[in-house]
Amino acid sequence: MPIIKSAKKRVRVAKRQSTENARTKKTLRGAMKSFHEAVTGKKGVESAQNEVQSALDTAVKKGVISKNKAARKKSQVNADAKTANGGKRTAAPKKKAPAASAKKSPAKTAAKKAPAKKPAAKKTTKK
């Protein structure tokens, strides 16, 4: 057991972080397991694939796994999903385009910005 106060705190922080990391890893493993079950059953593959990719992104964001490992796993998941669909790609849902009136031209937004303030001049005092 550490004696120094900062070392004691590091023990507490490490314990809390390890439980958070374990929770993130557990959700990732659960998503992977449900995806593989969906692939073998060939039902709900797309939703399971989305869950896995979301869990991978979350794990990367929290620093639990590396970016490259997540990219490799996503590639494997996509390949498995493609073979489960008989080699056919599933169409991703199309995003709606924003309305033309909602777009703002960059010239108008630049004009609305306040002018930059000049730095304050140093005050000199004579003694």
C-alpha cells in the first residue's frame, strides 16, 4: 500500500479507470458476439453491424483499443456482413440533403464577425 498521498490517489484513479475500461470492453465483446450470432442466423446483420462499429468507435474514443485495431475489426466485420448477405452489399440509408435556404454563404458569415481588437498598449510610468 502506498504511503504518499499522490500515490494513494493514483491507486484510486487507476481502479476507477480499470472498471470503466472493463465495462467498455464487455460491451464491445457483447456486440461482437451478437453480430456473429446474427451472421450465422442471417437475420439482423445490419443492426448488429452498426452496434459493433459504434462500440469500436467508443472504445477508440475512450482509449481502450488502438485506432488501427478498430479499423482492422471494422474491416473484418464488413467482410463477414458481406458474405452473410450472399456477396451483396446492403444499401446504406440515404441522408436527407439540407434545404437550400438553410445554407449560408461564407461571405455573409464573415461579415458578421466582430473586428479583432488591438492589443492593449503598455502603460509607462516615470519615476
